[in-house]
Amino acid sequence: MATYASSGRMVAHNMVTTQFELDGFRVTRTLGVVRGIVVRSRSIFGTIGASLQTLVGGNITLLTNLCEKTRQEAFDLMLQHAAEIGGNAVVGARYDATEIMQGVTEVLAYGTAVYVEPVRAS
């Protein structure tokens, strides 16, 4: 299993896009698919708290916060993976989530790591 946290290096958040090109930059190398995967389960306390929030209706903040934290961790792992292989940007970034078993979800952030250089004005 690969882990990317050891280097501490990460692609900057402003160098990630869902597009396949990054405005103001030219791709000089395509390095390949990068990903960050987090598998998370709800705690019994979170499940009970979320169940109580459903009685009131509206946004279930306990689960919203859990989902946001999980997506952010997967995103950061993807950025670390990109930096590990020499990228300074990620294009085509996407998320996917799969319920592996009841109460256990995998969140995947993925994209293409690239090396970009600023476009010079003529």
C-alpha cells in the first residue's frame, strides 16, 4: 500500500482543476493518474447523533462534517501523490464514493498529475 504523507510535499490547491488544462499554464509533462483513498466508518456516537438530527430535519451537520473531512483527506492524499511523482498540478480532478459495507464508505479523489510552466505573453 502506498502512502504519500511521508514527504510532506503537496501540490498547491490553486494548481488543481476539474478541467483538462490550467489557465495561464502549459503542460510540459503528463505524469499519470494520481489518487487519494480514504475508507471511513461512522462511529456509534455519530450514528446516534445523526439519527437524532434526522428527527428535526434539515442539514445533518454531523454527517456533513464527516463527509467534508473525508473528502479533504482524500484530496490531500491525491495532492501528495502528485508531488511524489514530480507533478506541480493536477488536471481532470474528480471524486468518487462507494459504500463498501453498511456504514463503511470509500472516498476516492483522482486526477492526472502534470508538470506545468507559466505561459509567456508574446
